[in-house]
Amino acid sequence: RGGGQMRPSDVRKLIAFDIDGDGMLSADELAAARKVIGALRRSDDASALMRALRTGQLFKNPVLTSVKQLFAPLEPSPFRFERTPRADGEEEGSVIDTVGAVSHVLKSHVPPGLRERRFSAAGYKAGFEVAAIDSMKGLGEMCIADSKVYVRETDDSRPDFFETRSSDSFLSTAALLVPNSAVPDMRVRFLAKEAPQGLPFVRLVNDLCVEAQSPFVFFGEVDWHKCDVTSISRAPTDGLTVHDHIADFYWKPGTVFHSNRTFLCGAVARDEEPRGPLCAQIFDKIFYSDLSRAGSKAKAADARAPADGAARAEPTKPGEHHFSEKVSSLVGPSKKHVYCHAHLITYNAAGKLVDVWHLNPNSVVADMDLQVYKIRALNAIDA
């Protein structure tokens, strides 16, 4: 059978059209599924349609690592959840610190109050988004692990351009930070022996959302069956909007690696309509509300091919650049997304953290051990 043909086992995957997230397919949702499949299965997008349906990436937003919440699991989750015991009356969740907002990054804006203001990594278990070590000229992908900040250098005048540097302090226009005082709400684990081919990262995001029922931050160690990553290679500081100039900001190639141990940190939230105060704040700080509502305008897949024409590890298939937009336009505006923004640092053979990357959602988890912190409130430490 061709790549665009449905198999009997694919019928189960139609739960991806569960727009309201109730674990069932209504008549309207079945009509949406029929409309999308009918429009695309006999077109040039047929193979991309079936690949996206089978991997849980039907509504993937390539810029924001947005994934559709697939379902309240119809079978037991393969992940092991251990909730943290709480005293009677003890409130769940943690206050998570922030710097700036991701809108500053995507608009390449540096607020005057942040241009030279340094922040210490010493009080934080984990964190991510963007940072610089010396000056805003080097602003790049950032991840904090054990009170040390790791940044991919974007100042191309330096000999260590595009290498990862570490420090005890940093500059930033957008950061999400987990204080040392925060208490995890749960631990989630998965062992590769339980699924030799691994499990899609989007399934992890889905099941975490179902379990947490709240926006949350997560971090911990993950070994990957497949890890698809990218990184900004130009400092977003000069007013050039990132989503309109992807090729300028991502001219260095991403990569795909296998069987690498990493430290992963990210945040997840489900969009709401209307957005409550905390949801609105989270989307402004982490996901950029204007872009997430409008959908990706960027040709993000093009960013994976550098200017010199060198190939990425696994080339994007024809027809995938705008595929999520085609599906979304056919389904209509009622669908809601779960948004996940995550960064990771790879370990080398000696067990040293070495390279910071932005995680793409079409990755596959092997072993993992994560701590999950529900977001009770955000605290802007740059205010």
C-alpha cells in the first residue's frame, strides 16, 4: 500500500480530531476528520497526512512546538506517575520566576532595563529560554541545570560562535526559572525496555496534561530513541521579527541524534477560551500569545537547511512545510492546542553537559525521569 493509504489500525488515530478533549468523537468532530482526510488523502499531501496522523503531530505548530492534546488515554498510560504527598490544606503548585517575555525574542526587542542587567543562576534548579553570557550580541538558546546556565553563543565575531558556554550568571530577554525552593508535584518515569521503539514525545506531553490538569514546568534526564533539535544562530536583538525571517535566524543546521542522554527542561500549557489571568500571563511569557493564536507564519522547516546547502540529518518531506496550516484551515478555529516549549542540554561521554538545543516535537523518548511542577503563579524578577 502507498504511504497515503489508511490501514485498519489507523482508525484509532482519528481520536486526534477530539477537538474538545473529552476523549470521544462527536458528530462534528467526525465530520472534521472526514473533511480533512477526504481533502488530503488523494493529494500530494497524502503521505504527510498519514505520517502526521500516526505520530500524533496532525496539528503540529513547527515554531512553537505545539501539539494537539490527543485524548484522555483510552488505555493505561505507559508512563509511571508518582504524586508528591501533601499535608492537609497544603496548596499544590509553585511560584515560578520569569524574566522578560518570549515576545521580546520573536520581535528581536531588548528592553532598556534588561540590556545590561545580570541575573544569578545560583538560586535555580532549572530554567530555559534565551540568555547571553557577555553581552546581548551573543543572545541564544539557554538552559539552566543545577544552578549553572548554559548558552549557545550567537555572536559570530567570537571564535566560539555557536558553541555552548556556561556561567554562574546571565543576561536575558526571556527566561522561565524554577527556584530551589519549589517542590515538585509529581515524578514521571519511563523505561526503554517497556517500549523498545520508544514513545513519541507528544504522547508524553499529552499524558502529562491529562495527569496534571494544570500548566506546568518539567525537568530531568531523558535518553532519546530519536531527538530532533534546532537552535537559533543569530541574536534576536535588532528588531527583525523572527517568524518573518526564519532563514536569517536559523541559518545553522539543526540535527537529529539517537541514544543520547540529555537534561531536558520545558513548560506546557493548554490554551483556553477565554484565557484566564494566569493562562494569559503564561502565553505571553512562554509561548507568545499573538503568534500562538494566529498559527505559525513561519517556514520553520526551511530553517533546518543552512545557507551553504548542507543537508540536515533527516530532510523534511515534500509538502510538510505548510501541512499543519492546511489541516487547521480545514478543521476550523474551534480546535485547541497544548503548547510545549522545551530546551535540552546533551551530555558527552564523560558525563559533562555540553550542547544546548531547542527540542522539536517529532522526537521519541527512550528512558526518562522527570520532575513536574504545577505553575501556581509567575513572579517577574525583572519588574
